[in-house]
Amino acid sequence: MSLRQHILVVDLSSGRMRREEIPPEFLRAYLGGRGLGVRLLRGRHTLSPFDPAMPVVFAVGPLCGTPAPTSARLSVVSRSPLTGTVYDCSAGGRFAWRLRAAGLFAILIEGKSPRPVVLAVTSCGEELLPADDLWGKGIGDTVGALSDRGSVAAIGPAGENGVLFSCIMMGEGNAVGRGGLGAVLGRKNLKAVTVDGDRSVAVADRERFDRARADVLRLFRASPVIFGELGISEYGTPALVDLMRQRRMAPTENFRRTVFDGSSAYSGPAIRAAYGAKKEGCFGCPIRCKKRASDGRALPEYETVSHFGALNAIADLHAIVRGNDACNDLGMDTISAAATLSAWGEARGRFPSPEEIGPLLHDIAHRRGEGVLLAEGSRRMAKALGKPGVSMSVKSLELPAYDPRGAYGMALAYVTSNRGGCHLRAYPISHEILRKPVASDRFSFSGKARMIKIAEDMNAAVDSLVACKFAFFGASLEEYAELLSGVTGEHHTPQGLKEIGERIYLTERFYNAENGFTRSDDDLPVRFFTEAGSSGEGIDVPPIDRARFEEELTKYYRIRGLRDDGSFADDGFLERQP
Amino acid sequence: MRSLIRKYAEKLHRDRSIAQGRVGIAAKDDVMLTDGAPDLSRLAADVLSRLSCLGVVAASPSLPFAEFLLRRANADAKAIVPLDTETRTFLHDIPIVRREELAGDPVRAIAAHLSNRKGVIAEGVGIVASGPVTLEQAYIHYSSVFHAAFVKYLLDALQAGFVLPGEAEAFRGFRETFLRPLTAEGLSFRPGPFDDPEEVLSEIRAVGRYTVERGLVDSFFGNISCRVGETIFISQTAASLDELAGCIDPVPMDNRSTTGITASSELLAHRRIYEATGARAILHGHPKFAVAMSMLCEEKDCPVKDCWKDCPNVRMLGNTPVVAGEIGAGGLAVRVPPVIGASGKAIVYGHGVFSIGRDGFEEAFRSMVDVENRCRDEYFRRLDARGQSKSE
């Protein structure tokens, strides 16, 4: 891969667009994807997420467009209206591949269009198309209307109406799901981006690349989580439903319990039986973890079934699938939507019934009735109701479906994540639950501070390559560094990639610090320190020891080179970064 | 963390993979912790301080095989490439660091290689391995390099003889002193078949420990299962066979639950073996002589290039069939079940041994011991024959 890569800069206010070369030093220091987007935000990272000058960056990674497994992913980076943090989110599908085929490595979108528009990009050029007739339409209709323009990334009514957890949906059914980036596009009057192209990506050292690719595929085949007969290739991420039930860490009834007796209704095998789930994959991905019903609908992921299920005490698979359908068409993050409904349910003393879910989701997306408050996400909603304790969130991002009382690395990682309560930044579930690459003691904090730090750095690099986290249930940075070496012709090592990841992580934290985030924001909801989970079957799930948690958090800061209060000792950190 | 350092140092001693007292372990949390021989623990700590890892093991192996491989390699070789399945899959190759490279800044030289690979062989030092996520990983990677070097050296010595000064003497010491008779005697097995899950779990834990204690597997390698009715109780992926408490998954035969997503990567092979043979217990280990002997094929002008995964033939080592096949979702689960029923045992090319028990684990255990002993005998028979033909 050449270091001569191009970015399309789009000013929606003026309608001006230009293709520029990306400074090669940015690509060396930040790779692409998340890292590149974070770098490009510098200087504007303290703007409000809804300030027209706040950029939204769409970026691919250096492996995109090659046969590197799981690497045709797109990162979208901006500042989240939900969390206030710097925010990146990635999605698979075919959009990233087609963006690269259009001759682009990234798109930076700034300004605000006076009218709704669609940005249409091809290898021959780009244009802004009027989108008044698409405004107000769901994702299905929008994608259908743009289907002759390649791949589509679009917002639905939720993004148009500024729902703080609205998402950007890919036409293939994948989502830039979390953090409300759909609302940022909505505020810019940008309904959709389409991309298409016919350019190929060169591989500098084919022999090295092919060898590394074979190594990756061999490791995928050796991984029970990926290609095992009970793994995600067979059942998708709902393969985790039974496991989380057995480990007694499935968040239930707004995290008041950790076992839901009805979870077998939406397990991987149950979904397969009910919907004839078929395999589907992102471009070039051999895992094909995405599952589609025989009628073509995208079936829900683990987080979605668990949060519309256990978290809301619903054991009705069809209601859960309908909730997923509604979120996908309205353009909303399923995790935050379901978790906000659950928090609201606890606050009012009754969780929503299966029949209420659909109408409530539409009310949220259109900001009407109860939806006006719910569209603000759980933290703001709970505060408005005078019950802040019912929001199970960190930095306003609703927690996903791994109860931190059942995995202490996860507890720590939720609070150190730069984008709020997210499981994917360090992804300790990999070793604490799935035993990959090796197992760690899930009920111990010992060593977790450094494990989390290393994993955050590694995943920042993975998000900048941009590869799928699931690949690392089998392969490691060792093989992906070789893939990168093969593509670029330059020598890369896992250690070098982790150092890039560390730069990205610290840059994000520095941005957040400049936006007022402190140690007090690196905290879990009180419930986890005061209430036990659902013990039983020989597994004790006590409350998390607050003192031990704080001790490990302080260790984490020291390992990161931060002060004990989580702040930077070096005010000039950012200026010293490339 | 200190207790973990001690634990893995003791395991390395028990495995007999390190020279007595010649191990140094470093682990880093917010501070660096070390234990072991002062020179090696200092080296481990210095290397670790240059890596984004949690732990490093530096040790002198109990056998000089890794050192011999390094010295036997071409002068321009940067790595050795063992062809056993574990190495192919997880290590890829093993970098070698020669004395000249270590002369300047040995820490830097070793760390540079460990920034890209899981373990290295350093001339005059031994094996140094890193653990990116846990300290256990550093132990596992040391163990993997030791295992790979052991198997490769057996094969190289058989094929090319002894070429370095002192090699023949060292090998004789290995044969006459280091190797111990392999036996199942003195072990206690519960008679099967089982119907009580608690009894099954207890027996699996015990037999897993036996396989490590008797040297049929290194701690991390291998897996074990028992079928009770329509449930397979199987060791979890990445579980140490001598530490199986809490690491055994019950998996329904009909896949109505995915709880077994954490089960061994060989779950499919176990399931198919149960279906094909009616067995009640399965053991899978990586005894080194069996692994080495499985890689010796005398077929001439064979068109198959990747024998370890593509060879369609069933060879016989004595009365034990040898088949090819990748681990996990590769071909092993297809090729082992049809051949294992007759003799109750099978070897997978470059990988290890599967053995079955019709009722309980005793038959499976004795079969694995038998396979390894026969392979050991056959190896030395061929080595002796090679020596005789050379002297003639």
C-alpha cells in the first residue's frame, strides 16, 4: 500500500468538496480508521457535537480492499452527543470496501447543509444530491431509493430528530451503532452517504501477505469461538446467550439480577429454529457471523436479544426481533434503546410489555409522548425523573449485556473506556469468559489494570487497521502485523502496533480531559458496589469490592503514566504527538 | 501476582522442561515483580520493560535440543521452523538469536524478536517467552517452544545424525537418564460407565492430572471428555489438564445449548468419535515421540505437499492408524472417527494421539501410554539402525 492516500473533505455549508492527500505521517502514526479520525479531530475536539464545524470522519484502514480477513470495516469518528466524549464506532458490510474502491481512504464532513442532502461518491467524483423526499423515511426505504448508487450509510427518523442514541445504518444491515453519531449527521442535514467504485488495492509483498492470511485462517479454524460447532459462525453472537446464563452474568431487569430464566427463548439455537437463520458476512469475511432470516431480515445480535430480553424481562423472541427491526429501520442503537427502556421501567415500577416495545421505539425516534424524555438516553431520563440511580451507564453510555459483577476486568474496562460504558475497548470478555487467548480469573482484580491497558492499546490499533474484534478470538496482532507488512511492504510488529494504539488511546483521553472528564467520571453505577448479582449453581456473584476496584483503577492510571486522579501530568502531551 | 510467579516456576520444574534452578520470571502490573535465578530474572525483567506484555519467562531448558537446533541451523537462518501442528498454527516459527547478536545489547536483541513472536531461542541463554495478556501465557509459550524444539530435534537427529561436538553424548544422556519409563501402573481409575455427573467431573479432573504427571502431555496441551447419556463433559479450550476444576463444560449431543462455545477446539472430533464408536471416554494428548514418528512418511514421489492436512491416506504405526487433518474446524474431526474404533487409538499427523475407552478412562490412558512407548521404541530402533548403517 502506498502512503499516498486521499481524503474527501466535504463542507456541507458551502457545498464545496475537495480531494486531498492525507499527510503520510498521519498514516504512519495512526494507521487509519479510528486513529486517523481521532487525529483529524484535533483542534476541533472541544466543539459541541452539534456545532456545524464539528467534523464527522468516515475512515477505512490500510487492510481494506485487500483479501485480509475481516478488514473491510468502516470507522466513523466525531464527538458523541450522548456521552460528550470523543467517539468512534465501526461497522462492517460493503461500504468500506466500496469507499476504498472509489479511490478514498477517508471522508471528512463538516458544516451544515441548508437542505437535506445525500453525499454520493464514486471513483469518478462526488456530488450532493437533494434529499428532501427522503427526509422522514426509514432506513429500508432510504436504502431502497439509493440502491443503484453502491453502498449506503444512512440515518433514519431517530437521527433526523436528534435522538441521542441514534445510529448510522449500513445498507447491508450493519450499524455504526453506539454513541448517537446518527444525530450528528442529522444535525448536518445529511441523510445518507453512498459510495461506489472500481479501483483495486495493491499488495506490496504478495507472498508475505498470503502466508499471513493462511496463518490467520488456520487460527480461525482452530478457534471454537469462531468456527466451533457452537461458535459465532454457526449461531452469530447470540451463541453467547446460553453462556452468559450459565456464568450468571446476564444483566436482568435493569441489572437488578444476573440470571433470566427465560433466556433460552432467544438463544442461538432458538433463533435458528424460529427463523431459519442463514449465514451472511461482511465483505471478504470468512466468519460470516451475521445472521439473516429466511425472509431477508437481519436478525439481532447478542446484546440486542439480551437487552430487549432479560434486561426488560421479556422472553418473547418475536417481540425481541420486532424491536430489533424497528431500531434498524428507525436508526437507533439497540443497546441504548433497550437499556433506556429498562431504566425507565424500573423508575416507573414496571418494565415495558412485549406489546409496548414497538410503539415506544417509534415514539422515541419521533420524539413524541414518553419518547421525548426517552430520546435523551437513560442518564438524562433518570435524572429528570429524580432517580439517577436507575441509569446503568458509564459516561452516559448504557452498559451492554455483560454484568460487571461477573467479570472484574470488564468492570474496570467499562470505566476506563474513552467512549463510555463499552465492552469493546478492552474486550476482557475474551479472556475472562471465552478463554481467548487464555483464561483469566473473572472474579479477581489481580493484574487486570495492566491487562486492560494492554488490550485497550491493542484494540485501538485493531480499530485503526480496521479489523473486526472477533478475528482476535483466534488470531492475534502477530498475524495482523504480518498482513499489514505484506500490504505496505514495510515491516510492522505487534509491539509497534500496540505503541500506535497507546498514542491513539491517550489522545482520546486527552481530548476527554479537555472536555472536563475526570476520575469521577471513571465510575460504575452504585448498584454494582452495593447489590449482589444472582448467586447459585455454585457461583457466588457478590457486589464488587469498592476499595479493591478503586485500588486497581489507581494502578491503571499509574501504568498509563497518568496522575492518581486520572489527569495528565504533561499538559503538552498533545503537542508532542505527530 | 507473586503467587502466580511461584506457581509457574514450580510447574516448569514439574514439567521437567527447565534445568534445575535455571528459570527467571518477571511479571509487571504497576510495578515489576521478579523471581528465580538472579541472572535470568533480571534478563526477564529487562526484556519485559521493553514490551507491552504482562510477563516474561527466561529459562535454560532441561535438554540442549533448542541450543543444538540453533547451532545446526544455517549461518544465515533467522529462525527455526518446526513442522508440528502446534508450531504451524500458533508459533509459525521460532526466532533464533546468536551469540554475536547478543554480544552488544542482549536485552534489546531478545526484545526485538519477542516484539514479533511468542518465544525465542537465545544462544547460551535458553528460551525466552512472553505473555501478552497473562503470565500463564508466558509459561505456555515457553512450554510450546520447548515442545516444538524437542520434536524437531528428534526428527533432525534421526534424519541427519549428530553433527556437533558433544551432541551424541548429550543425546545418550537424554536417552539413558532423562527419559523415564512411561507407564500407567500405580494409577487408580474408576470403572465406567458413569451416570453421576459429579463422579464424571471428579474422574476427568483426576485423569487430566495423570496425563500431565506421567508426561503424556505438557500441562497446556490436550483435551479430555466423557459421555454420559446425551451429554459430553469436555475440558474447556485453553485449559491445563492438571487444573481442570471448574474448566469442564457439559455439552448436549444435540446442540440445543451453546454453553459449550468455550469447550475444547476438538469438541467436534470428540462428538464424532462418540457417534462413530460408541465409546464413553476420550483422551487427547501430544506425547512427543508419537508426534515425531507421525511425521515420518516413507511415501516416494507423493503429489501431496501439505501432508499434515491434505494427506488422504491412513498409515499404520504398528497397530495405530495415522491420519492427517487440521485441528478445530479442519479435517481432523473427519479423518479420526472412522479409524479410531478398531484399535481404540489414532495419531494425527504432527499433532498428537487420540485414544478411547469403551467404559472409562483406564483403557484410553493405557492406549495412549502404549502408543507413546511403541513410538519411542520405534524411534530408537530407527536411530540405532541409522547409526549402524553409518558405521558400516
